[in-house]
Amino acid sequence: MKTKSKQQKERTFEMNGGYYINGVPYMECKITGEPVRNVSIEAKSVIGSKALMARMDKMFPEQNKPKRVATGRPAGWHWMNEFVDKDGTVYHKGVEQPHLKLTRPVTLSKEKKKILRRTQEEILLAREAEKKAVLKKEFQKQKDLLNHKLWEN
């Protein structure tokens, strides 16, 4: 079997569309045309990482995972010493106690208050109002100084 010399490999590489930039072999992706760096000089064609990921997504589509179904119970209910569900089922640390069903009052969940965030415009308006109040106070001080009422209050 004959082995190709380095010159023959480089010539074949260039004939397949490869090129060198500062001694680093490059080849264009056969799908997107983007340059791919550090290619083997024995490569005949190249697929870039972006094209490969797009192709993988088509080959292996995501499985339809079942979505979590809300039970209506508060977070951490299974860690509570005793939790009574809406239907009267009693749980001790997440374990159902069927002999205690409908014997205890329903556990009421403490709903957290939802914190409303201010918009950027509201923040700017509030800042402007603060500046205006400070300027008004300073203006009143100047006025009192000129009217000799600075130390009367």
C-alpha cells in the first residue's frame, strides 16, 4: 500500500476546498458555508457545529415530556407534620393516614403577597418627585434666609 506524502495530502486538501490562514488549515462548512478552523488535511468535507446541532435536532426531536400537573397543595406540604387536603385526607409528613380521614379541619395555606415591581417609568417619576421636593425645600430655606425667618421655627 502506498502512503501519500505530506505534499500530496496538502494538494488533495486544497483541491477539496481547504485553505490555510497563518498555517492553520480551514475548510468551509458544506451546509452553511462558514469557515471551520483546525481541520485535518485528510478531510474531504466538513460540517460546522451550528449546522451539526441543527441537523441533530431534526434527527432526534425532543420527546414530549409529560407536564407536571398541579395538585392544588401548597409547596412543601409533604414536609409538614400534619396536612389535611381539601377532600379531608390527612397526611403525616407526606404519608396518607386513611383512618383519620374527615376527622381534622382542612389545612389553610398561607398565600404570599405578590410583590409588584415598579416599571422604569414609575421609578424615574418617583426620582424626579424626590428631586423636586428637595429643590422646593432648599428654595424655601433661601427665601426664609432673605426674609430673616431662618431661626424662627
